[in-house]
Amino acid sequence: MKDLIPQAIVHELDRYIIGQQAAKKAVAIALRNRFRRMLLPDDIRAEVTPKNIMMIGPTGVGKTEIARRIAKLANAPFVKVEVTKFTQVGYVGRDVDSIIRDLLDVSVNMLHDEKESEVKSEAEVHAQKRILEYLLAPKMSKDVEAFLDGKKDPQLIEDTVASRGKKTVKVAVRASRMAKTDAPAVQPEPAQKESAKERAARRKRIKEAFAANLLEDKIIEIELDQEDTLGAMFEYMANFTSGDSGDFVGDFVPAAFPVNRQRTRKISVRDARSVLMREEAQKLIDSDQVIDESIKRVEQNGIVFLDEIDKIVGSTVDTGPDVAGEGVQRDLLPIVEGTTVMTRFGPVKTDHILWIAAGAFHKHKPADLIPELQGRFPLRVELKSLTEEDFREILIKPENSLTRQYTALMKTENVTIEFTQDGLEEMARYAFLMNSRSEDIGARRLHTIVEKTLEEISFSASELEHTTITIDHEFVQKRLGPVITDEDLSKYIL
């Protein structure tokens, strides 16, 4: 974080997002101010709150991508929500407090994954030991040795009863049925007691085979901790906390649904490694520490992206309270300003969470929001519509550009695609033309343009192995020219 100066942040965003320098600078400064705040004395630090940002601009120009990339760059908990999904508290629907609960869930998962990677080596060692114990168990070891010898199950003998061409049907017949009826009964030989030397030799052989990965396909039966699925169900249905749901289940249904009991599972040695490694890693991770650190990370570094905020501007009903519009705005006031939200992991303070709101504001203006909410977003940045030059750069510069994606996809079929400069300019021109002619959907128009251009290549790629196809001006015109010329047709296709 120390090295993330605003210039470096903007430079990192330039790798994925074209243009929109004003928005990039705003989020870069907000991110840097978080680092500066952590260096302040405690008495001043508590008073410094983030300056929330409102992005105004048409769809597809990079609003969401800027917020997502900035959160990834800072390794901060991030959640994107559409405010149109919420309703005022007291009415049917989701309330805005669920935003913080979702953000904390993201933080817990992030931190858990980090802790799991830290203990991965130790967990792998414990998982290996457990698998070896299963393989060396008295009931399993002889079966493992038979597996190494390539022997069939002694209970079954495969007898081919029908064969037609390449199709062979096999029926497993018990060995006892294969005995002749007129043969004299044979008394089974008494089982010889295995010597300690033979046991030691078999154990050594299994250990060596396991170390050499020769038992990967062997099916073993392992014991796993039973997940408390019933407790989770009650927690989801009744909005109980984890402790409450556990007590509820324990008091009312202890006999019918035992909680936290062992369960067995038959699985190959290969798959058992990952399953047992996750379980062993869980034992090595301090869950209380994960929760405490997750809450702290949300409170100090959390980022919430409120999308489509312009859709809750203005009353959408003729009579009665506007529970999905102004009602949601009023519910957002305290949570954006700073309050305490109760979650299943404990209380979370929202005073220093960074809020980024975004909307196109085609029919309304930011000034149409209630004044109190406008004051919670003091910084406003306008994102401009994409130009033809922007479309051309979007096809070339970003590390995740569409041209690179399609080139890599076709490479899997041994087809090489080469984009020429005039071909890229023609696709950019068509994208800009369609946005000007119909709805402006920003860079998303390029997905349609590029897909339509390469449609026939994608369809026939298996027949074009070891060929090189050049996407130039003529190729793009041949594929898109007739559609672009027919305005009525282009409205439905592009």
C-alpha cells in the first residue's frame, strides 16, 4: 500500500480501462487517503472519514470496472449491489443492511482463503498421514495389496456371456455359482495367521506405492466431519445468528438430526487429498481470529459500489409511500453516514467504508436525489461517452482486450487470427456508429461487433486447423457491411 501513490494507481488502471482520467484520479486519491489516514494519531484518525464518490455517465464506459479494479488493487473487501433490488425497511424485500452483511461475507471468504494458503503445506502433510492411515488399516491393507498386484475382487468373477462386434456385455457371477454341482464339497483351508514380518513387508510396500503415487485410483473410505446443514438452514430462514440456530436445533431436534457427527465417504486417493487437505486446513485456522480480522478489514478498507442509483430517483408510484425509491434513499442515509449494523459475525461499524455510487442519469439529475443523500456523496465525477478512437484503443491496449481473448480461444483449435490496423479501425467505426444510431451501450457494443465478425470462424474452427486468418478492412466490411447498411436489421442484430 505504501507504494500505491495516486500516479501508480492511475497507471495500473490504464492497463484495463481506456480514458476516464477524472474518475481514475478521484478513486486513486480516495485510496491513497486511506493509507494516509492509517498513519495519523488515533484521535485524529477517528475523525477522518472517506469522501464518497458519485460517478455519472452512460452505461459501458467503465464505472463498475474502475471500482472493481481499485478494490482488487488494494486487496479490499468489495461488493457491487444494484439499489433497485432494495425496499424500505418494514416492507417485503431486501433491506439495505444486507449490503454490509454481504460485504462481511466477502471479507470472511477472502481472509479464510489467505489463511488457508498460509497453512496449505502443513495441511497437506496432515492429509497425507490420514490417507496413509486409511490405506494401512487392517481391513484395507490386504485389499490395497491386491490392487497393486492387479487382482480381481475375490467375491466376483467376470464371465463374458455375450459379445457383438465391439460391444461386450459382462456379468459378474459369484464364485460359488461357478462350482460344479457334482464335484465333491471342498472344505476351506484354515486361514494362516500372518506373521509380523509379512505385515511389516506389506506396510512397507504400501508406503512406497503411496509415495510413488501408484494408488491414486484406489477407492478408500474416509471419515469427514458432518456439516451443520440444518443449523445453516434455520439461520437462513429465520435470520438467527450462528449461536442461536445451533441452540435452537440442539434443543428441539437433537435425536432426529444429530449435529456435528462423523460421516463416511468413498472416494479415490487422488480426490481424498484435496478433501482432507481442506478439512485439515480448517482445523489449523483460528476461526475467531478470521472473523475479528474480517470485521476490522471491512470497517477500515471496505468498498461498496452502488449501481443504478439514478433508478431510485423520483417517485415511481402515484399513491402511497415510495418504498423502492425515496424510502431506499432514506434508509441509505445512516448506513452511508456511519452506523452499526448487526451481522451473524457481530456488529460492524460503517463509518469508514468507502461508498461509490454510479448512474447514467438519463431521465433525472443527481440534484433530484434527496438533499441529505447528495451530501453523503460530496465528490462527483463525470464519465464521458466513448469516441471512435476510444473503441480502437479498447480493442488493442487493455491486457484483457477482446482481440487477445478471441486470439487465445482460436489458438486452442490451432487456428491463428491476426488483426490488422485497418480491420480494428473498421470494427471501432462500426461500434461507434451503432452507439450513435441507437442506444449508447458503451464498450459492450464491441462484444456484439467482434462476435458477429468472427462468427463463421468460431463455427468452423475445427475445419480450419493450422491456418492463419487475417481480419482486415475487407473482412470486417464483408461480415458487417450488409447489416450496418440496413438500419432496421441492425437494430435487431447489433
